[in-house]
Amino acid sequence: MHEASIILNVLDIAEQHCSKNGFEKIDSIKLRIGKASGVMLDALYFAFKAARIDTPASGAVLDIMEIPVGGHCNACKKGFSVEERYVFACPLCGSGDFVVTNGRELDIVELEVS
Ligand SMILES: [Zn+2]
């Protein structure tokens, strides 16, 4: 499962950050996930609950910030942002000549440790 490997990776980074700085416990992990990243949030929360057992993050809160999909159209030269996961045409002029500039993010933005 894609989401499980993402979570293991995130926990790994969080644990390294935690021990490197002399902390023992991870209190919260804040992620920024783009809607076009293909990540299913329900599956991600589920994987997190299973993966955090017996780790310094066993009591941690997972906080996910969703980033809308945004792009820049080469036809009308405007930027746009949509609520859907996929963009097939510029919502402003209907052109297919655009680039996706936001929405594929998958970053850890904040870690709270103690
Ligand atoms: Zn356009």
C-alpha cells in the first residue's frame, strides 16, 4: 500500500529528528499534501494509527493540510486553482495547454517533539 510506505517514511524522518535533538516523544506531525499527489487521506490516517505503535510517535497527532491543485495556463496566461483532484483543461478558458504548479506536495511542515 502506497500510503503505508509514505507513513513509514514520515515516521522515520520524525524519529531521526527526535533522537538527533535529544527528544523522546513525538507529539504531532503536520503534513502538507497536495490534492494531485494521489494520496488517500483515510488510508493515510489508518496507516499512521497502525505504524505509530511502539514508536516515539505512539501518542502523536497527525495533522494534514490539503493543498488545492493549481496551475498556470499558457493560453490565457493566468493562474488558477481548483478543488478537484485532476485538471484536464484550464477552468478559465478551457485550453489544454497548461502546467500544474501546485497540488503534488507531500511535505512534513512541522514536528512537535518533547
Ligand atoms: Zn486558460
